[in-house]
Amino acid sequence: MTRTRTLLGAGAAALALIMTGCSGGGDADGPVELTFWHGYTEADGDVLEAIVEDFNASHEDITIATEVKTWASIDDTLLTALSAGEGPDIVAMPAERLPVYASRGAFASLDDFYEDEDSNTAHLVPGAVDMVEVEGEKYGVPAGFVPLAVYYNTSLFEDAGIEEFPQDWDQWVEAAEQLTVDENGDGTPEQYGAVIPDHETVANGLWPSLFYGNGGGIVEDGQAVIDSPQNAETLEFWRSAIVDDQISPTGVDGIGADELFGSGKAAMTVGGPWMASIATENGIDYAIAPIPAGPEAQAASAIGISMAASAEATDAEQEAAEEFFSFFLNEENSVEWSLGSGWPPLRSDIPAEDVASNPVVASLTEMAELGRPLLPGVVNSVDVLTAVDELTQRAVAGGDIDALLDEAQGKIQDALE
């Protein structure tokens, strides 16, 4: 399964380009040929290609040609390619990047598409739809929406005598303490109870998940809300657990966390569906559980992928793109995509038994309602998430939490304005 992380994006000059080019092929009177850029490269890529092939076979007048690129390459080259008339007609990207391009006129509005009863959008998970809205207008369709979850080493839990997964933060830390092993007493555990990365964390969603659990947030109604007593309490709680209780190493990023869990040196980690592959590849017996409830709520930031249609497409090309979106979202393909990609269904009306054959999907589907889209509608998400990264890394390293929150508040508000 393809891991998606927050992408640094196109440079300021590229983002300022005026969309003057024309993309795609075909016209109103002939067959329509669409180009589709995406970054799915593993099992998810295989199933997506199969869905595209099925679409092409069932539509005589529409042909979609896919081009597989890295997510970073899509982010770096999209506007330049579109302005030169060489860009895609359909593009998939991490959902937090969609507002950047929608705000610059790169994507077509899909409000009318959503109102069409044949669009297969009526039963989409609400949080997944929220992530494609910018200033109240829909500019894409979801291709993936999955809440972060805890992946844990069941063998290590059994060895420690822990029979039930923790339900709240206090139990979570208590279990992590039991699972932390420092055999030689040198202050550096050979096995950590958990790995809580303090920067560049699983598409930057881990710390927002923790903030949500204590009633805090990052952005609300277009305003920065990071500097709150709730967020200060959250940072104090987890800094104490990480540093004082030594349940997790410090200075670890998301990739490092994956490696620690995959090597069996951390009993728990927070991540997405890719963690199932990492565990399997390393022979680790694992299970999946929701992020334990904080003092105020049980919630998880959700990783998302969105698909959008170029605003430079002709009417015929946009109609063809919308026909593909509807095809992708029909019940049969929703199940096929979910089982093949390892992500829970995008539609809330998919019966649980339809995805029961994939234990990872089944587990994630049960906790889908906990998912919250990351910074929906926020155009300058990169700078916002960079400010959060700096905050959490410096806080865990021992910085003054109140001062760091005040600094982050200013940076995030500047990014929003």
C-alpha cells in the first residue's frame, strides 16, 4: 500500500502561474481521451489500473490513459504542466494539497456532479467529502479516507501479560511503560512501549489527533486555534510520557517510527494501512486498534487522497471525467478498490461483510467514524503543518510550551492570511 506524506509542494512562482493552457484530447464530436496522473505504485496501483481498464472496456467513446508519478512529482509539476497545455485531465493527490490548486483555478467545480443522483456520491463518508471542499464548493472526489490507528505487536503484548488494548490515554501510557524494556539499565531501552514521532509524523496527522483528543485543534473557521490551554495540556502530557517515562525515543520522524516498529523495537505505533504491509514483511504478528480516547474525545486525523478534474478541460472532457468518477464510486468498484488498496470503503452504505475478507480493511472500517479530515479547505496547508512540526519537535525536546504555542499561533495565522 502506498504511503502518503505531506508534500512540500510547488514553489511560489509555480503557484502563481495563470492557467492559460488547454489539457487533454478529444472534442465534442469525437472520442474523448483523458490523461490521469496518480501516485499509486503498489497493490493500490494495480487495482486502480484494473478499474481504469474496466472503465475503458465499457465506454466506447472515452479512453483514460494513466501516468504513474511520485506524489512529490505531481505536486511539483502540476501547475506548470497545466499552464503549458501538457497536464492531466484527471489527477489524484494528497487531500491537503487540493485546496492549493483549487484556489488558483486549476480544478473544475464538481458541485453539479454531486447533485446528480447518478454520481454515486450520496453515501460518501461525510469527512471524505469535507476534504474536497474549498470555501463551500466541491473541487474533487475522494479516492481514499482512512483514520490513523494504532498498530501493535501482539506477541510483545502477550509477553508483557497485557490482554486488552488500552482504551484511554492513561491506560495507553501505562501499557507502554509495561512494554518498555531497558535490560542493562543504561537509560536507553532496547524495546520501547510505543514510538511517538515528534516531527514529520504520518502525513502530519498524529499530533492533530492528540490535540483533538483533549478538545484542542489547529484551525477552526479559518482562524488559528493552536494556542489553547487544551493543547498545552496535551503537549505536557505526552512530553512527560515520552521523556520522563521513556515510553518512546525522542527526535524520531514518521519514517523512523515505521522502521522501529518493523524491527520489533517498538510495541506500538500510529499509522495507516501501510503499517500492515510493514508488519507482514517483517514477520510481526500485529493487530489494529483505534487511537485511545483522550480526556475529551476519541478522534483521529484521517489521511486522504482526492481526485480532481482540470478546469481547462472541454465540456466533453469534464463530462467524461465525471463519468469516470461515478464509475469509480459505484458499489462494485468501491468494494474492489477498498479490498485492493487496503483502505476502508469511501461509501458508508457498503455492508461490513463485503470487506470482511480483508482483516485490515475490516478493522479500519469499524473505526472510520472517528476520522477527521486534516485541515479541510486550508490553502496554505504546508506552512500550517510546518509550524505544527516545529512546535511538537521543540516541545518534546524541552522547549517552553507556552512560548512555542504562541509562536505557532502567529505562524499559522500568517499562513491562513
